[in-house]
Amino acid sequence: MSIAYKHRIPCPHCGQNLRIRKSQGLTPVYREAVVECRNDDCGFRGKVGIEVTNTLTPSDTPNPTVDLPFVPRMRRAMEAKKAS
């Protein structure tokens, strides 16, 4: 059984989906990958960076070395709760 993924990264040149050839986690929140276009006529290869930038819901098992800010909406809600 194959798994269909909804999220794809399109080639910036021809629009076909990119294939991840290899990836490397550089930090707990940042990963780099080498990608290539699936369109043989295009031939594009490049590097992408994927970063976790904000917290939407806090972890129940937080990593003490990771400090991700809350999204602005959550931060305002937490500040309003403290003020009341």
C-alpha cells in the first residue's frame, strides 16, 4: 500500500514535484535537503531548508534545549489570561 502525501514542493522552474534525494537534521528545529525535479526534461537540482518556527500547542514532553516562540495569537491569549 502506498501513502499519498498532500504536501508537495513544486519545482521553481517547471512546476513538477521535487523529490528529496537526501536530508540532514542540523538542529532540532532545522533540516536541509537536496532535491531534484521529477521532470527529466527540466533537470533542476537544489537545496531546501525546512524550519519549525513557532509553537501552536505546547509539547507534553518538551525538549529543554528547544525554545520556540508561540504564534502571536497564542501569546496574546496567554498575556490576556495573566492580566485577568
